[in-house]
Amino acid sequence: MKRTACIVSAVIVAIALVISLGACDTLKKLSSTTNPSCTWSLNALAAQVVVVPVNGSDLAAATSAVSTGVGGILLFGTMPSDLRTQLASLVSHAPSGHVPFVMADEEGGAVQRLSAVVDNLNSARWMADHWSASQIQQAANSVGTQMKGLGVTMDLAPVLDLDARTTNPSSTNPDGNRSFGIDADRTSKDGLAFAKGLQVADVMPVVKHFPGLGGALNTDNYPAQTASWDQLQKAGLRPFVDAIAAGVPGIMTANATVPGLTDKPASLSPEVTHVLRDQLHFTGLIVTDSLSAVAVSAKGYTPETGAVAALSAGADLVLYGTLDTPASEYDKMTAAIVDAVNKGQLSRGTLVQAANAALNAKHLSSCS
């Protein structure tokens, strides 16, 4: 670990010499300070750290979860034309002080959940090849403004992975043209422009997939792997280091293992959280990638056991499922978290810290 710390520190120092702080001033840092006097029940705490998937054609299916204080809802499927009205109705069921994030994957290109109700965005690769950073920021701000108008408050974007491939993502290619490119400087500049555009529109950006999925091995028959930790420190980590220095408020971790750092999916890895919190000094929200992914189950985890492992490792919000996931899965997720605390597998203090990080990111009062 000392060797890793030294290498990362060296990377940070080198990168700090070339970061342009002026482009990053509007990105706000968040504090993950906890409140030791939290009086919430375990059920309420567990709800606050879980994000439920919801099908746009049946938003009401998430009503029960929202009424218990779920941390967020993640939109999938085709969105209704009256999305704004339906989301407002759904969120109105949240208890006071427990308003959920309303989240979407609005990256552009092949990954756009809201294409029926907001303007189309080209892929990150297309934007990097055809637009300046200021144009990217303007486009992201325009879409972000539309998202905010609908009631969407978080965008799981942009992708900061470095990838040379220009094709659409697939089971063997998690990034492709979702990436701004293979050049670390350009990806940092364009990715931060995208994030800044969203945040100026009052939509929280969550950059992904730390510590970098570019060129990852990801097939249905083999647990996913990133490039080696040594390789990531030479280039792939750079856009995330820049984003953290700029004060980006949220980071999504990858589900791939990181050879040389951890043999667990990064979202479930204490080593990955250690790098984020203790070496890179990230103080914002840590969000897992979907714990229903093959990359997680291939390592022997269910979404429920993965959630407990991720929270134990230091994640703040856990994601799972897709548009077809039954509403009952939410009860299984929260029950598993509560059970883990009762059995001593997860400390209440760790759960309080995660819940407060989520509440803080929403500018809500802590769990007292």
C-alpha cells in the first residue's frame, strides 16, 4: 500500500501542475461529514442509500419505495409525454426531508434515457471530435436545463474513461464512443465542460467509471477487468484526478476488478474507496454502478450481498436492476442492509455516513 500511495501521490503532483482551475470554479465540493446523533431507524437509513430502477411506462410502481424514503429513482425505458407531472406526483409521496434523487443516464449517443422528452445529444466521441469544450458545455447545459424542468436532478454522466474505440458499446466493449477519447488532456477538458454545463443547470453530474474502464475486458463469460493499476496511474486516472480537483460532486465506481489493486469489483472494493477518499481526497458522493451486472454476479455476489459489501467499502448510494426489475427487489435490498447491521456485518456508523452523504448532496438536513 505504501508503494501505491507514493505512485498516486506522484501522479497527483504532476497533474496539479497542468490543471486549469479557472474552468472548474463553478463545480462545488461536497462534505461527507456525518452526524453522530442520527436518530433515524435502520429501515430509514437503508432506504436513503438505495436507488430503485423505475420503468418510465409505470412510474407509479416506485410509489411505495418513495414513500419509505428511498435515496433515488433511476429512470429506464420510454418516458411518457407528461413525465414532469408524473415525477412531481411520485416525489410528493416522499416523507419530509427524504426527497429522492431523480436520476437518468443522459450521456448522449447510445445512452440516452430521456431522448423522447429532451433534445438529442451526440455521443461523447462525436462531441470531442467536432466541438470545442465551450460548445460541449453549452449543449450539456441546454439538456440539463430541460432535465431540471422535468424534475430530473442527477445525471449519471459524463464518462471519463479513456478509450480509443469509436464503436457503440457492447458486451465486450463497455465504453467505445461513450468515451471522449484516448487522450487524457482532451477527456479532462471536455468531460469537465460537460459536467459544468449540467451543474450550472442545477443537475448534479456523476462522472464515471472510476478508476477507468477504457479498454476493459468485459464479456459475459469472464469477470470484467480494467487495465492494470500501473497502467491506470500512467493515464486512465488523470481525468478523475482533474475532476476531483475541480470539485465534481459525484463519482460512479466501476464494476470491473482492477489488476494490481483489487480482485473485487471496484464498486465493492475498500482499496478503491481508499484511493478516492484518502489519496485523492474526494469528498463528494460515491455511487456504485449497477450491482445486478454480470461483472458483479461473476464474482459471486447477488445485488443484496453486493449492496452490503459496497456500503462496507465506503459507497454512499447503491444501484441495481433495470426497467424490468420487480418492485419487490427494493424490499430485499433494504432488508439485507438492515440485517447486515443487526448481525454486525455493517456498522450503523458506516450506514449513517452514507445516508448523510446522500442527504448532503441533496442539500437536505442530516438524519437527526
